[in-house]
Amino acid sequence: MLSSVLHDSSALALVHPAPADREWWRSSVIYQIYPRSFRDLNGDGIGDLQGITAELGTLAELDIDAVWLSPFYRSPQKDAGYDVADYRSVDPMFGTLEDFDALVSEAAGHGIRVIVDLVPNHCSDQHTLFQAALAAGPGSPDRDLFIFRNGTGEHGNNPPNNWQSHFGGPAWTRITEPDGTPGQWYLHLFDSSQPDFNWDSPAVHAEFEQTLRFWLDRGVGGFRVDVAHALIKKSGLPDWGGRADGSSSEGYPGAEAPMFGQPGIHDIYRSWRKILDSYDGDRVLCAEATIDPLDRLTDWVRADEMHQTFNFAYLHHPWHAPAVRHVIESSLRAFDKVGAPTTWVLSNHDVVRHASRFGITTHQERPGDGIGSSDPQPDYGLGISRARAATLLMLGLPGGVYLYQGEELGLPDHTTLPDEYRQDPTFHRTEGARLGRDGCRVPLPWTPDAPALGFSDAGQAWLPQPEGWNALARGVQQADPDSTLNLYRTALELRRSLDLGNGSLAWYPGYDPESVLAFVNGGTAALMNMGSDPVPLPDGELVACSINGAVMDGDLLPNHSAWVRLS
């Protein structure tokens, strides 16, 4: 055992002090629901709002604060609902506005807030505003709501600049004008069916402020803002030599990307914050902002802007103890400077699930962009062992946590999904060079022996579920005390009772930082052993462990995680 000298946590140097403010969102656990894949109650093979409502009691057992719903608005579904045709409606495939109201009411009865996804950078080309812009012609007020430009070269046959779509291919599409002649080009940072709004237009501001109020009036707890860093583009739309996602490439720093992170964007969120603050109930804004470095990302969560922003640096950390330690410390120090909570996340609807990601042992040609049947397959045993350890460590950190549906079951990606089922526009725009995100979006398993594993009452599923998922079904795991589901339940209950989300952090000395992460949060020590040799636990009560306690050799922790309430 470690020397008792090390157990005086008051003598440890704080990296992060416990916050004085205690708003719910500073320590929140928010569960992301991807509606198409959560639970289908009407039998069409696609998840719906009634299915979510029916399972809110199940989610309440995880002791979460809120659910975040990926888009359920009216949409052609060319990008799984992130191509919105009407921001103030429910797509019939998901239900009705009455179904949404019932969901909010039922969630409130369980003490759960409902956060909705807002997509302000772009809409569907089927939106009435874009259809009006196409019909109105160049120079019209309708067309000014979007980013239309004349082409370059002879007869305007070339795009206005060299920007590329995040989904592959050019970020510009040329239209045919109402008179039948080749016309202007419109910008779409994503799919060609998703034209970007022109946020230099006051009418666009007014449109989205009306949308905010529409959902706030219906009782939502706030908004997750999609691509929150992209709304404002640099004046003149200059050429860009970096990658389409705005990150560094061939010497071009992502901070200089002309389509992302422009200063004027912050005035938009200041105005939105005022709207949310005018409502009761402490409504929140969370930014999906792909911005480097962390010190620049914190601009989004200054006191009069967003409440939270996703911590992508943590999401993408490698399985390497010094790297994880660095991102934890740098995140806490950066966000503390602006008085905002750090958030932590390991999986979402855009990345390979961490139970698969941590099981990759060979070089991947397409890292982070899906895994296919022709790729080297992850080692699930290794991946789930590491995923459980990483999850337990994450839930011991102070700040906010995001969980992605199904991770509490230890679900891996569907890494052998046949190509004919793929629907992600990334796959189609790149002609299969990039697989896209369908593998992490497969419908959930609820019961082991039912058709579609209980996802749909009619036994249908819009994407096929992989072999072996019956053993991971919720109905199986509920009765197994060592299941991943029950690990999540235990850890989330302890996180609440020990108030770890509102806690502090100091590094715990005495361990090799090359292989072990060890910190103290209040009176609890959290350790993750990423090395090959077992390490001793501190003196105290072992209250949670990512491995079955019977497998441990006395008070030695193998390559897993544990929480110890210090003596």
C-alpha cells in the first residue's frame, strides 16, 4: 500500500478548485438520444418520440440530469435530420408536436430536462426560405438569406472559391436560374442539400430567435448548437489551403480558417443567452465548436455566452496516460479562467464508439471515419475493458458529462455493416472512400430474443444490428451485477452522492505518470492503470471498480480503473 503520507489530500496542489456556483449544468450528466435508433413504438423500424417517452423511466435509473435529442424536425433526412426543412415542427416519422409536449412533460416528472439540437449553420434545400431564394433571383432579399455568389472563370463556370465540403467534394453548387440559364453558386460546408445561411443578414437572426422562443415556450431545457463555430464566414470568402474541417493541414493553422471561428459569431450567442436568461428554469446553451486550441475554445463559454461547449480534445485522446493527463489538466485550467465548467465525453453520433475505438490495435487507414468489414477489426475484449476503465475515470472528473445512447451497454460500432445499408452522405459523396458514421448509429438492443432485439414492436430496424448484440441487450445486463450497465448505474449514483461533478481535482502522487492516472476529487481518489503491471490502491474504501472485484489480487489494481474513498 502507499504511504499514509500520501493520503492527506489537503496537502495536494489543486489543479482545479471546487466551484462556488452550483447551477445544475456545471456538474450535469446529459444523455444523448439519437431518435432514429433509440426505441420504435409505432412499428415502422425508425425510432420515435413516443418510444423515447416510454423509456424515460429506464433512463431515470441512470440518474441523469437531461436528455439531448438529435434533430427530430421535419426533414428529407439526407443527413439524418441535420438537413432541417422546418425548425418549428416534428417530422411525421418521429411523431407530432403533441408527442413532443408529452415527452417534455413525462421527462419533467422524472426530473429530467429535454435539450434539443439546433442547426443554425445550414438548412435543407427543401426549406421554404431556400426554395424562395431559388425562385427570387440574384440580388433579391430572399437570396440574401443564403450565401450566393457568382462563379469565376469564363461564364462563371468555376466555384467562387476553393472551399471543400466537410463531407467531401466542393463546398459550392451551381443552380439553374428561374429563366433556365446557368446561374449563381451557393455555399454548403456540408452536403449539397444543406445550403449555409448568411448570418450577415438581420433576417436570419430574427428567424432563429423566433425558433428559440418557439421551443423555450414548449418547456425545453436548452439547446445543443450544431456546428456552432461556422455561422460567420470571413468577409470576401478568401481561398483556404487547409482542410475542410478548419483544422491544420500542410502548415495552415486551423485558427486561420476563414469559415470557422470568426469573431462576429460571439455576438449571436450573447443575444441568444439574453433570450434564454429571460426564461425561468436555468435553460442552457451548449456549443459543438471544433476550435483549437483550448484557450480559444473557451471564448464560447464566457459568462455572457454559452454555458457549455464540447471538449473534443478529450473525446479524441489516445490511450496514453500522459496524453490523458495533459488534456484533463489543460482543460480544467483553461475553462477555469472564464469560470465555465469543463465537459467530458467519450462517444457520440459522429465518432466510432469508444468500446471499438479503444480496441483498435493496428494502423487504420480511416481513423475516426468508420470501420468497415475490409478493415482490421477491433479487439472487443480489449476495447470494452479499456472503455469501462475510461468511463469510470471520466465520471470521477469535476464538470459536466455527456453520455451517448448505448454506451452504458458497452455497445461497439457495427464494423461489418454491408455497404448497401449505408446512408451517411459522407459515404456517398466520397464514393465509399470514407465510410461515414452509420456504424455508431445502429438501433439499440433492448431484449435478447425479440426480433430487432426489442428495438421495434414490429421487429424492424432501419439499420441492421450486428451479430452478438443479443448478449449486450439491456434485458440481459439488468440482471448481471458485473455488467457494463450496472457499472454505469453504480458510478453515476456515486458521482451524485459524492458530489464529484462539483468537486475539485489534484493529482495524486506516488504513481508512475507514464502508466497511471491518479487524482483526488474531494475525499475520493480515482485511478486508471494503463500499464501492464498491477499497482497498489490507496488506503481507504474501494467504492467502484471497472473490473469485477473478485478478479483483483488483493489491493492491487490491474489495468483498469477504481475509486477509493480515502481513509
